[in-house]
Amino acid sequence: MTTDVTIIGAGLGGLTLARVLHVHGIPATVYEAEPSAAARSQGGMLDIHEYNGQPALRAAGLMDEFRSLILEGRQATRVLDREGNVLVDIPDDGTRGRPEVQRGELRQVLLDSLPAGTVRWGHKVSGVRALGDSRHEVTFSDGTTLVTSLLVGADGAWSRVRPLLSDATPEYVGASFVETHPFDSDARHPAGAKAVGGGAMFALAPGRGIHAHRERGGTLHAYITLNKPQDWFASIDFTDSAAVRAVIAAEFDGWAPELTALITAGETAPVLRPVHTLPMGHRWDRVPGVTLLGDAAHLMVPSGEGANLAMYDGAELGRAIAAHRHDVEAALSEYERALFPRGVEAAAEAADIFRLCFLDDNAPQGLVDLFTGHEQRQ
């Protein structure tokens, strides 16, 4: 292959693709809108699954580095009701089937595994267009352009590359998360820390929930979920952290104080995360010289699969390109034949879990049944 692969987006999927290509001796360049790797927080905990995320890291030759990041005990999961009663308490079984790591640390491992200069920071895409003969022009916000014969959109939910392939756009699902972090929780917020336990905690009721993860050093990462229209959230002044906490906490009036403390004790500015998805079964006809991976291809509701699937997409695309390095279209066709059904299956499962957690009238019973049924099958 004489032409570099051009990857838009330095998330986990795009970086995994670049790394797998590097392992196979194929050059790639990643263009990222953010000005540097440290420009913003990269999110919280990720459980890296043995059936997709871990094989992707194995293909990237990074399993030892991955294992060094694992936070032991964080596979523990519990489900609570609004009164704080523990309904399900599953300990970390030590099997490492879905061990937890910090997203930012995993991203740094991928960045460190690439040759210097692979990632071009501060390159925000403002437009793309087809030139014919499998070639595409990418224009950046500073006015510079590039032309490539292999363009990969790894640029997330609001992908600038997707319109080359599909008219689909993300749609709001009717729920949003508000993120916050209580720090040094065992000492400063012991009741909330005890409620969360050693790993992940879900406290649910119809239309709302409090989900929290125990991160490194006693930090808790809380995600407050509400089924509300976007206009409702738009009416809140998110520049006023105290006001945001008060408004959100009021939606959980009557809940156990150790749970609402995860809202009011947050020590970072609350961050709004509206939940959007692409249509179930999103796919496109083969367009020469361009494809998508991760959220750009199959944006779904949060379920623990998104990052894993993006890395797996990246690894599978990298391996297909390596196997057909003199026939890019054969590589892209092979990759997309597996990508589409994989995305449908994951999106359907994610939608089912999201419904059990936040949409069902009997929440949290559906999630309890899911976990207890799983435990009984073990």
C-alpha cells in the first residue's frame, strides 16, 4: 500500500486502527480536533470485554500494557432501590472477563504505542467531499486540505465523514446523563461510598437513576439519568454548578440521602450528556475509498459496549486492510460485511438494557431479573 490511511478521530477506535496497521507495517495518520491529548477529561471507567475489547488489544499487541491498568475489584456490581436497599450484589469474581480500566489511561497506552507524529492534533474537520476514483478531500477549520484514497471516519456521533456514506443523523432518545465526581469519597462522603461499594452501582426508579463507578484513589464517578426532553435541560444554567445540583437533586426528592449525596457532593462542574442514537440497523452501500467505525457507524445507547465495539471495529478493519493491502475495496467490503450485523446485535442488546434501567415502569426489577438470571445460569 503506497498511500497512508487517513483516520479522522483519535478516540479508542481510531487509535486501535492506527496501532493494528502499524503492527502490520502500514502507515496511517490520525487527525484530531482537540489541541492535545490532555485537552479534556476522557471519561470514566471502561469494562473491557473478553469477546471484543480484549481481542482488539491483543491484535494491537498491547495486552501486557492493558493488564497493568486494571483496577482490581471493580467488576463488582450492585443494584439498589430508591431507599438504598441492596437488591443485587455481585462481587468481582477475579476472572477478568470484563475488567475495569480508566478510559484516559487506556487511550494513553494506545497513543504511546504509535510512532511520533502519527496523531495530528488541532485538526478539526470542517468538510469532506468526494473527488472520484476513490479519492476524497478533507478540509480543516484552518483552511488546509488533504486528499486521500482511504478515509476512515472514527469521529464519533456527529461524524463529518458519515455524510459521504449515509444521510442518517443521531436522534435524541429522550434521556440525558449529568456527570459529576465526589472525590476522596471514603473519608469525605462515606455513606455514598458505602452505597456504591467496590465497583459499579445502579440505583433506579422509573424514568430516573443514579449510576456510579468507583475509580482510582477513592474518586466516585456519578451519572445521574433523567428521562426529560432536551428543552428541560436547556432551561438549566449549567454555568452555575450549585443551581444544577439543586435542580437535579430535586428530581430525586425522597430518595435515600446516601444516594442523593452522589449528586450534591459532586466536586466537579456537572456535565450534561444527552443520549443520542443512530437508527437501528444503520448501514450504507459500499462507497469506494471510505468507511466508518465506532459511534460514527453504529451510535447506540450507553451499555458498556460502545468503546469495546469501537476498538474491535478498528482492529478488524486494520486486519482486513493488512490482509488485502493491494486491494483496498476488498478489505473494506470484507470489513463492512461483518460490521453491519455486529452493530445491529450490539445496538439491540444495548437498547434492551437501557429500557430495563430507565424506561420500564417497574425499574429496577427488570435489571434485577437480568442479573439474577445471569447468576443462576453460571
